[in-house]
Amino acid sequence: MPQKILLDTDIGSDIDDSVALAYLLRQPDCELLGITTVSGEPVLRAKLASVICKAAGRGDIPIYPGTAEPLLVKQKQPTAHQAGKLTNHPHDTVFPKAEALEFMRRTVRRHPGEITLLAIGPLTNIALLFAADAEIPSLLKGLVLMCGTFTYRFMGGPCLTEWNARCDPHAAAIVYNAPVKNIISAGLDVTSKVVMEKDEVLKQFDNGILRTVLDFSGIRENERDRVIFHDPLAAALIFDKGICSYTRGNVEIETASERLEGLCYFQPDINGKNEVALEVDGGRFFEHYFRITRGA
């Protein structure tokens, strides 16, 4: 049976959100029940999600603009700069107002124990959802996050913070402490290993829905010379978990120190609720991703 997925995304800031959405729309084992957007200019982000959906022939996917501002800290990504390319593509322009959290709550309650929530942006929407309805975490099948950075600390390396955790550390703290049965985190230290250089991007993305994604990437304009598949890796783990190896434990998020806000503290525990990716098989990931999105 296809897996029921809700996607929460800050599409429009980095291209990897669109790359992940293209994968979900082409994944035959994915029943994408809806998309919510988060962070600055959520309506523009909803329009960008609409572009990708329409390019895939999936204009039926519900899209809800979500929360614009983080819970307590100053906004770090106030704009969805990829929206400058919206005029190049057909997209919806009218979306439900102030209904994202209720949409998620209603959908999860309609399918208890069946939905995997995939969050690939700051965790503001998810934290507010969990605060509004305390039963929702226990009603999820699972929670998959592109969030945090973990293994540098295991190896005695520097303390690094990851963007989604840093943009709303208080939200991340709420989500990681919620009573979800299982949380899988693909952290920056692992997702940064799945990289594709410009020439290969131009080759691989010259096909179908990926051609639309490429237009938002900045690759052709020489604004970037590579794509890092942060969010697509998190998405792919729902359907091929063996792409990564993991360790189990518990996660705490730094909120007290402004300098270290968003830093992830991981305590190994075989009974912990968090599975943290440790290593990635890059070849297996890319074969899987392009087999799905290109139909090869």
C-alpha cells in the first residue's frame, strides 16, 4: 500500500525542497495527502509548491500556507527568493488562509497511525500543531526530519548548527521532545555528503518535472555550481531506509544560549525514540532518486 505522507516545507529558500517534492510526486509508493509551507512569505512558498505539483500533473494536491514567523527568535529567512521565477510557470494563486494547522490536525486524525510527517524546513508548524493537539504526536506513524547535525560531535569535531534547527530552535525543541513513536533525523553532516556538481545536474535534470525544478535552482545563471540533496535524502529514507545507517538515542536542542541556538545534543540510548542517520550510501541514494523521478 502507498505510504500516506504530509509534507511541511520552506520551499523557495534552497532548491533542495523542490528536488524533494519532485521525488515525492513521482514516487509510486507515496500518497501525498497535502503540503504545508513555513517561514517567511508562506503564500509565495505555496505558489512555488503549486508550480512543482502542476509540472507533475498533480494540481490536486492540497497546499496550505502555514506560519511565517518563528516562535521566539528573530526571523532568519524572511523571503522566498525563488518566487522571482513564478511568472515563468503556471501555478495557483489563491490558497486557504490560516488553515494549515487545522488541515494537518484533521488529516492526521482521519488516518490514525498511518501518516508519516516529513518536515524539511524550520519546525514552527509542527511545534504549533503538537501544542494545539497533544494527541497528534501519538497518532503519527512516524516523523522524518531534515534537521540537526550530530556525528561531528561523536567524532570530536566542531559544534555546528543546522539551518532548520537554528531558524526556530524552540520549535525544534518542542518537536524532538514530543511523544512520537519514532523520529528519523537526516542531519546536515550526512545530507552534505550527497552532492551533485553543475555539469551532472544539467544532464540529470533535463527531463520532465526536473526541468521545471532546474529553472529555480540558479544553476543556469551560475548562482550556484552544485546541488546538495539535503531534503531529498530525508524524503527517500521513508521509502528506502537502507540508504543510511543509524544510531538510536534521544535529542535535545539548545535554546538557552543565543550563540549556540539550535545545536543538537544527542544521547545514545538503544531505547531512545530518535534514529539519527550516521552514514549514507551516496550511490544507492542517487540511483534510487533518479530511478523514481526520471522513471528509469
